[in-house]
Amino acid sequence: MSTTAVAELDITPTTAKPRSAFGDGFARMDQAQKIKLGLGALALVALALAFFFMGRQPEWRVLYANLGDKDGGAVVAQLSQMNVPYKHAEGGQAILVPADKVHDTRLRLASQGLPKGSVTGFELMEANRFGMTQFQERLTFQRGLEGELTRSIQSLSSVASARVHLALPNQNGFFREQQKPSASVLLTLHAGRTLDRAQVAGIVHLVASSVPEMNPKAVSIVDDAGTLLSNPPDGQAQGADTQKLQYVQQLEQLYTRRIMDMLEPLVGRNNVKAQVSAEVDFSQIESTSEQHRPNQGADAVATVRSQQTVEDGSGPRPQPSGVPGAVSNQPPATGTAPINGAAAPVGVPAQGSTDKPGNSRRESVVNYEVDKTVKVVRESSGQVKRLSAAVVINHRTTVDKNGKETTTAIPPEQLEQMTALVRETIGFNRDRGDSVNVVNAAFNIEKSSEASEAAWWQQPANQDTLRSLAWPIGVVGLGLLLLMGMVRPGLKLMKSPAPRRLDNTEVQPLSAVLNEAPERPGLPMPSNEPTPESQRIADAKRLALENPMAVANIVKGWVNGESPA
């Protein structure tokens, strides 16, 4: 019989200072794990502090922009004295301060007269020196007037800066013809801005109205590129041609818009195209007529301007006759002869007269006012001589129950009604030679050429929102990456349970030699007598050693489910 030697391992529990679970877990970690956990924790703390301080940064707003070097230096020096934080932007062209201090800072700087500005006006007249000559006074007044005009021109939205030069001749009462003043203006426009004809004319009249006896033709306006914006005195025709062309274009666009507004509700948007051509007469006609009307006819009205009558006669005077009294003493009555009729012969007595004939002469001169009509007709320029309108209407599109689209032509009756509407819209005049042509045709619309809407991430508003959210989202993502990749594994290791400690009652006997019947603690030593179980195991071992092929066949039968032979 074989004997089994058993050695008992005596493990005595050691008394140690109790520690927390995290402390025990940190003690069990190796050096690399400790370094990884520490770096992750430090990175999370630094990221949290950066997010906190970056979120507390103030929003910067523009305090002043486009300041000169002198004014910018004065403003910066004053901000340093006021302990107001500031920074530069746009290459030093703008000064930024926190948003909550913009208005307060502007008021405090304005109380100190900042920024002063590089343009000075009539405030130059307030600093008159003692002993100033007349020439210096006149020069100071001219500089002040130039400064005021510069300020007025710079107040326009399209003008960035301006310079005004005035030529004010010295007026002398001995000169028969005084010299007229003139002016020149240099403009610097904002990037992408232009001035149209009306704005240039407004600047010209602003300068001309501010200087006494200045003609608007004597004002020249030049931009920073050296282009003459105002019309020269000898170039009025070119400017007039440009204005005429603009007037014609505006007139054609007006009639086209009228046609579109009338037909779009009937045929739908993008289903009608219209074009109007206008022939405009810009000739200025001035006629003068003088008419003289004769003073004849029943309806004619004559006005006597002067009358002269000369009578001369010789021979016996006619004796008075008749019954003496008031009737015979009356003066002769006014002649009833017609004004333009034949005159009665001089010296021939009237019928019924008893006077004897004698030598007499009578001269009568009557001057009348002759009618004179002076008529001056000046026709206005810009009259429409002829209009031509061309309109194209798309075919009607109908959708059946299956969703299939079909196009059909517009009936001729409805097309004629639309033609009548177009004629009434543009004020059709047959005598003037106007023409209107309305055509119904199918439009060739290319679907591939239609501009697709930009994606949501390409829209400016969404891009600004994404930029504003990029910083917090990036910080949160980096924090999660550090937490899950560096800190969380270390915390899991620290929280893992420690290996179980064995006391005296749990000490397992260590068998030096494996035995089929291991001893249990506290049990009596096995006896040397063989047991039935040990005998069967020994027989099986011996059979396996003596006839391994038979044992293999038996095991194979067990695996295949066959009964042993």
C-alpha cells in the first residue's frame, strides 16, 4: 500500500492598518497604470478650467472704427488711464472693448472731447489770435467752410472720406467782371459702393449752395481712382445721352412689369415672358407765332388809339334858321358814317339842308390798335412715339389622376382676351403706331439647370451656429475621451475586489502526492484496507495499462452511444 504524506501550511493573519477601497486599489496598480490615471485626471481638470474661463470671457464690441493715428493713440491712452480693457481688430482700424462698457466708455471719452476728429470746421474761428490780418481771417474762414462741407459729405453712407478745396477769389469793387468761385471735391468710397448720377448731382448742389455766387457747373467731383464723376462744362451732351438711355430703360421696365403683374395671376408664375421696346422722342421744339387780324366784320372789335380832325372852309356861313330856342342852339351830332366805309364827299351839303355851297376842307385821321398775338410753344422732351410689346405665354400644364403631366395650348379666344389686356395695360394707341404680339408656345425648361438649394450645413446662418457650438462640443468630446480612455480604466481597477484572505479555519492541506481520496481537514487518516471504490479504480488503471486498445474501444462505444460487447 502506498502512503500519502500531507503537509499542512500554517498561514497566520497579519494585523495591518485598515485602508479604503480606493486606497487598496491604487496600491495594487502598477507604475504605468498610476501614471496613466494621474495624467487623465490632470487633463480633465485643465479642460474644465479652460472651459470655465473661456466661457466667462466678455463679448467684444467696436468702440470706434476708422480712426486716425492721432485720435487712435489718444483714445488708447485714455482707455489705459480708465482701466478699460481693449484690443485692436481689422489691422488696427477698430478698437474693441467689452460689450457692457461700450456706451459708458463712449460717454466718458466724449466728455473729454475724444475723438477730436481730423476734420475741423468753423471752430477754427473761435481761436482768433490778436493781430490777425485780414488775409489770415479770410483763410481761416475758407478752411472752416471746407471742413464743414467735408463733414456734410462724409455723412453720406457711400462716402468713406472726402476732401473739399474751395477757390474763393478776392472780390474787388473796381473790377467790372468779378471772378466766380469754384470748388473741387475728392471722394473715397467704401469698398463695393458707387454713386449714381442723382447722388453726384446732390453733392454738386450741396457745395454750390453753400458758397455764395457759385455756379454748379464750377464744381468738380473726382473719386480716389481719378475718375471725373461730375459732368464737365463741355460734356453736357454725353451726360444727357446717358440720362436719356436710363430713362428709356426705366420706361421699358415699367411697362414690362405692368404686363407681368397682369398676366401672372392668370397663367402662373414663370409661365409668361414679356419685353417692351419704347421709342422716345427727346427733341425739344420751341415755336413762336405772331398774328395780325383785320378789324372788319360784324364780330370784329376795334379800339381807337387816337383821332385827329381838321376842318377848313371859306365863303358865306350858313345862317341859322328855324324857330329860335333850345333845339337850334344844340351842337352838331356825331357822325354816323361807318368806320371803314366810304367817306362822304367834302363840301356836299346833306339832304334837306338849305345852306349855300361854299369852299370847305375837312381832314380826319383815326388810328386804331392792331391785334397782335405772340404764341410760344415749347414741347416737353421724352414723349413716347411708339411702343412695341412682345409676350410669350407657356402652354397649360394639367395633371391627371395617375400624376402624369400633359401640356395643352391656350384656346384662341382666351389668347385674344389676354392680348386685349396687354393693350390696355400699356396704353395701346393705334394712331401712334403701337404694336402688341402675344404668342402661346411651350417653354423648354431644363431641369438639370435648376439651381438646387444649398444643404443645411452650407447655409450661412447654420454655419454661424455650428461655429458657435464648435468650442463647447469639442471640449465635451475631449473630456469624454479622456474620461473613458484614461480615468475610467483606472477607477475600475481601484474598485476591483482584493483576493480573499484565508484564516486558520480555512487552511487547506497541501498534498505532496495526488491521491484518489484526498483528505479533508479534521477527518481521520484513511485506513490501509482497500475499499470497493479504490479497488475498481485500481482495476481500471491496470486494464488501461495492460490493454489500452480495449479501453479505447470501450470509450469509443460510449461516445457513439453503443452498448459494450
